[in-house]
Amino acid sequence: MIQPGTTLEQLQNIGKNTLSEHLGMEFTEIGTDYLCGKMPVDNRTKQPFGLLHGGASVALAETLGSLAAHLSVDTSKQFCVGLEINANHIKGVSSGFVHGKATAIHLGRQTHVWEIRITNDAGQLVCISRITMAVLDKKQA
């Protein structure tokens, strides 16, 4: 479960000077087993034919899933790294925002699995992704 007490402002600060900030991602909601965010569909996130780039969708999915996993462990003892991510692109988007919701499927001691559903402004499914995270112990000094 996601550690209580985390604020959206703290999450925005984590993303400063990273890919998520460059692509205009914003975190919008935190729950006990989910994290939501949005990303604009604009010149930073479109492919040459005017549609949302599949890689931008995957970047949003990985950002939400990775950060949700990070928020679900005791960061004084553990950290999470990505093992695998996949995505199925369902519908094209040419403007507005896409909205992602990462939901925990499995929170184990050594791995996490998160599902990320990305929708357009009308709530239609654009992309569905799944990320598997390794939960690693920090080395004690």
C-alpha cells in the first residue's frame, strides 16, 4: 500500500528536472493502492503524424508505476527498479490530455506488478500497460 501522508506537491518536486517535467506530467491523485497523473498531448508528446507518441504513453505509464512502487516500500530500507514494462496502444489522441492511473495488482516482498490505464479527456481507453518492479534492499553502511 502507498505510504500515507505523501502530497501531490511532494510528488511534483520529485519530478523536477526530469523527463516527467519535460513532458508536462502532473500528478493528480494518490490513493492507498493507486497513483494518478496526466500529460498534455502537444508538440513534446506527439509523433510526426500528429498523434500521441506511443513512447510518451509508456513514459507516463512507467513514471506512474515506478513512483507508486517507490511510495509502497520503506525507502529507508528498500528501493524499486523496473524489470519489465509492456503497453498496448488502443486509440489515437491528437489533443488535450491523457490521464493515467497506476493500480497495484501484486505487492510482494521482492516484486510489484502495477497496471496503468491511460485514457483521453472523454474517458476512453488509449493505452493499457503493466510494469513489473523489483524491490531491492539497500546496502547497510
